[in-house]
Amino acid sequence: MAGGFVSQTPGVRNYNYKLTPKVFVTCFIGAFGGLIFGYDLGISGGVTSMEPFLEEFFPYVYKKMKNAHENEYCRFDSQLLTLFTSSLYVAALISSLFASTITRVFGRKWSMFLGGFTFFVGSAFNGFAQNIAMLLIGRILLGFGVGFANQSVPVYLSEMAPPNLRGAFNNGFQVAIIFGIVVATIINYFTAQMKGNIGWRISLGLACVPSVMIMIGALILPDTPNSLIERGYTEEAKQMLQSIRGTTEVEEEFQDLVDASEESKQVKHPWKNILLPRYRPQLIMTCFIPFFQQLTGINVITFYAPVLFQTLGFGSKASLLSAMVTGIIELLCTFVSVFTVDRFGRRILFLQGGIQMLISQIAIGAMIGVKFGVAGTGNIGKADANLIVALICIYVAGFAWSWGPLGWLVPSEISPLEIRSAAQAINVAVNMFFTFLVAQLFLTMLCHMKFGLFFFFAFFVFIMTIFIYMMLPETKNVPIEEMNRVWKAHWFWGRFIPDEAVGKGVAEMQQKSV
């Protein structure tokens, strides 16, 4: 049943709308774009811990792993092995920059389709790989797919969703990512038990399934009213807005979209204009939020969970099982954000999750330091190992309802239309760049920094929590084209936003701001 809502945020326009089945189904299908990113995140770490895969392509690492007397911190240290994982993210970084133009000119859905297609081709290369070159070519093609999908899907969801539920619908992207991770770890658990080279080939080759899902989804999805107006289809945009809002009374919201589009057309060079002072809040946030998201250390867990658990003394099968458990916990806890982000807001989840991650990371680093020391030659008992897994799960839960989904939601909802595609491209590019660095350097950093690596990430969690507290205003329930009012009311960012960029309602918000 459709439900009626009216935005009640002070200082912004109130839009009448209903939660219609169409917008729910549309956003549900649109969120499929997160599946390809999640599947790759989950599958790559498991595959790199499979002995037949290592013996086939990375025999040096395989021999080190089999050496029982090797320093536990360094047993998997190999730049070539990490390049297998991290090469995808360089390709995603590059493709996200091109994707912004395609997303703006041809619409969000065709950027999603192209992402699914290139991911499909990459999965074929990896599944049939005969040498390192085929593996890396496949990873690069997968990266192109991830870059296009990650650039377009969050923007699509933010533009289709009603303001009062934008957080919940946009968080569907993160749910899809985590669901892909969980499915991948389950597949890895079973394929790792297959003899010969068939197991890892199945794991890598099945990436074609989520890619087909996003291609089919993109073909049947409508485009967003914002994108239709941007490309000159004004009447179709109004009909689409009426359809997804469940009412014909959309004049006020429609006019805001048209006004935003007219303003955006005055911006001929969004990549140049985003550097202007009036867009300083959006530029800083779209750079720092993905930067901090990767320096939470979450992808250390996601990429290398099986490797990390083997380092802690778990067997190969047990390490994959532990990775599966943490993935399921992350999926379940992501729903906490889905159901609370539009009720309690973005800031409270960011701050609570940051504190939880900080405490658990310090505890993990301390326990590993006590058990393995600096030399990395100690032993860890079953009870202590299980406690570390529990602490990792607490850490993952904190990330799952804070920096995980909000790291994609907030950058996608804060930018005006004239710079939105460029801002989201920057968001994805920064995310992929630091994902690449973490993936490429983690095993080497673990080898040299040892248990101090967890304190390294804890330090950044502390900094990012302070940053959110001081610099990020609350954006819940604010219509996406009205976001400048929030920045104008902020104690620091308000000086960058000209009065003409916000119109009516500024004084009221400034009086209510702290």
C-alpha cells in the first residue's frame, strides 16, 4: 500500500508524495549495481587463499605459505599477488572519470548497462585464465565495470527516491554490495574444497551472474526525472515524476528540478566549476568521505579476511568459514542503517559507528601484539582466536551501519545537478584510488608494521570521527535540489555559499543551526 509523506525539514520546501510500488521496485532493481562490486570484493580474497590457485599462478607465495616456520606477519607478502586484487581498482578509478560524461549525456541507466557488460567480459577472462596476463586483463575489465556502476547507481537511487526515504533507498546499494560479498564467500567456501583447478575457476567465472543481472536491470529501468530534464525530455520527466511520487501534484518539485537543470546548463565545464568556492563543501566531502571510508581498514577485512584468519592460525577451511560469518554479520547490520538513517540521521550513525570501530580496532591490535609480538612467531589459542574474530565482527558491525552505506549515500546526495556527475566521479575515483593503495600495500604493511597496522587504521578512524562531528551537517529529509540550504546554515561552510544559491528559507535555517 502506498503511504503519504510530507518533508518537515525547516527551511526547505515541502513536497507531497507517496511511497509507490513503482519507486520501490525501481530502486530495488537499480541497487543491483552494487552486486558486481560486492561479488568481486568477496571472491578475490577467498581465491587468493586457495592453494591450487596460488600453486598455479603464484608458486613463490605458495611455498612461503607452506613454510611452517615463516614469520606469520609476512607469509603472504607478495606484490604480484596483491596486484591481482588491486589492479581492478586502478581501472575503476580511470573508468569512473569517463563514466561521468556518459551518465550526464546518455543517462544513468546506460552507464549501469555498460558497467555490467564490461564486468561480464572480465569474468570470462578470469574464469578461463591460463596465465597472469589473462588474469590481469580480466581484472582490468572488471574494474571498468565497477567504475561505471559505482558512478551511476548511487546517483540514480538518490534521484529516484523520495526525500524522506532517500537514505534507506540509497543504502540498498550498500546492501547489494554486502550481499554480493556474502554470496561470494559462500561460493568460495564450497569451491575451495574441490580438487584441482576447477574450484577457483568457478568462483571467478560466476561473476558473470551479477553482471547479467545489472545489464537486464538497466534495460528495464526508467531514467530519472533529473536526467530526463537534463537531456531535454521535459514532458517525459514530469510524467515520470508523477509516476514515482504517486500523485499529479508535483508542480513544486518539478519546477525545482527544471530550475536546477537550467542553472546546470549555464555550467559548461563541470570539472572546472566544481573547483569554484561555491562548491567547496561538496568538493571537500566528495574527496574526504571516500578517503576516510577506505582508511577505516574495512577492505583489509573484506579483501584478505581468509588470508588474515590463516595468519591468525585458522586452517584454510576455517578461515573461509570465519570470513563467511563476518560477511553475514555485515549484511545484517547494514539493514540497521537502512531502517534508521532517515529517522536518526546521517551524523549519529557516522559518530556511533566510528567510536565502535575505534575501540574494536585498538583491542584487535593489542591482542595480536600480545600473542604474536614483534617477531610474529608466537602461537594463538582457540579461545583467543575466537575472541579476535568476535572483535572483528563488532568492528564490521560498526562499519556496516555507518561508513559502509553512508560513504556512498552522502556524496551522492549533497551536490547540485550542475556538478553532480563530476562530484560522483570524484567520489568513486578517490574511493578506488585508496582502495587500490590499501589492497596493494596491506600485506606488505602487515609484514613491516605487524600488529601496529591496526593502530594505524584506528588513528584514522579517530580523525574521521572528529571530521564528521565538526564538518558534516545533517542532510536527512532534505530534497536533493534543496541541499544548498543545509550548507548555507553550517557554521563553517555557510561562508562559501552565495545567497542566490539558496533562495527562501535561509534565515530560518540559520537561526536553527548550532
